[in-house]
Amino acid sequence: MAPPFPPIRACLFDMDGLLLDSEDLYTLCTNTMLARYGKPPLPWSIKAQLQGRPGASAGAIFHKWAQLPISQEQYMKEQAELQREVFPSTKPLPGVEKLLRDLRHAQTVHGDKVHIALATSSHAANFKLKTSHLEELFVVFEGHRRVLGDDVRIGEGRGKPAPDIYLLALKTVNESLNPGEKDILPEECLVFEDSVPGVEAGRRAGMRVAWVPHPELKGEYTGREKEVLAGRTGEGGNVDMHQVGEVDDGWGDYLENLVDFPYGKFGIVVKS
């Protein structure tokens, strides 16, 4: 029998579609652009491949499908104009505000502090657009524990589903622990993700993962949920499979949303 999991000492968060409703706003902008050029709306079968990925790799997938009569550069320019209009209207998704508030005062069952960090594929400019009006929400992520998609420490082509962004997020936590705290190990981390590439990134980093997908994305993977939680859907391409998990290995959990998060399952205690 496999040994029990250690309590979670670090919670590492994706942002778009996990903390904020920005994935729906991305869809709104994309569909506006598609309609502008006489194309049908973006289906979830394609959107599922775009979620969580860095802009360049997501763009390549999108443009191969969309076949728009304009250059990628023109598309990006027009899309950015739309995003500047809608991103300042982002809202936290259900359960997010309470979860982040709780984690500010959380400990493990052994009395260790629970740390948090952000790991998002959003670049700095878009991050600012989406969060400037939500400073009170994001204050829980200290500046040195915010890893963004254009962080120079992430190698070229090493965005999600590669594990680098979550390993870097853990590194930022370990480099800023309080005196006397032991370094946090990957297996003591819980990655919060909505996207399938993001789940794979967390699993390949050797971390536990909570998958909180959009209902439409969940529908795209009906019957394959166990593959998703194991990180075995192949989103990372031709990689060594020892870097991902096994079906039903217990390292991945599906959650419908972040309301009433089950702290006890992860060895976390929230102070009242």
C-alpha cells in the first residue's frame, strides 16, 4: 500500500478560469473577432486545447483552426483592443474570495504555515488589466511569489504543460520561507488548475492537483476524467511518461468549484 500523503504546505494557483472569470471573457473577445471575419464561434473542442498554454503556442493552435483572412499580427492587435475593453471587468469565481482569505491563516495538521503562490500563463500587461481593480483579492500573493507567463526564468517553449512554471513557483516560496522552516517538497504542494495542460504541468512537477474545470471543458473530457487527473492526456506531447502520474493514483482530485473547499482532505486546518 502506498504511504499516506503528507499535509499540503503550499498551494499554487493558476488564475484564468480558476480564480477569475477571464476565460469566458477570452471567449467573448475571440468570438467577436471570428464574427467580424465571417467565421463560426470557437468550439470548446478547440478552446480546450488553448486553455492554460502560453500565448504563442495557443495562438498557433487557434490560427491553424480559424484560417482567418488576416495576419496573426493584425489579429493580435485587434484582439488586444477588445481585451483592453473587457478585462477590467473580471470577477472572482465562486468560492475564490473565501478560499484565499482562509489560506492567509491556514496551517497544516502538524502546525506548519501554509504558503501560497501564483503561477499564471498571463503576461504582465494582461495580468495588470485583469487584476488592478481586484487588489484586495490579489494582495495575498506577495510580489515575489507571482510567476507570470513572461517571466524570464521560464525557458523558451517551457510554458504549460511543461512543469517549469510550478517548479519556479515552488522555488519562490522556498526562497522566502521564515527562519526555521524546512524547504517544501513538490509532494507537499497542491496545484489549483482549470485547464488540462495545467493539470499535466502540475503532475509533471510531482505535485498534487485539484482540477476545477469550466463545465463545458468537463463535458469535452467526459469518460476521460481519470486520464486528466493523472496528467496522461498527452497534452505535453512526446514526453517521458514517468513524469506524469498513473490513473487512480490519488494525486489528482476533481472539484466542481472552490466553494466549501475540503481542507481536511489535504491536511490543512483553517483558523477561525
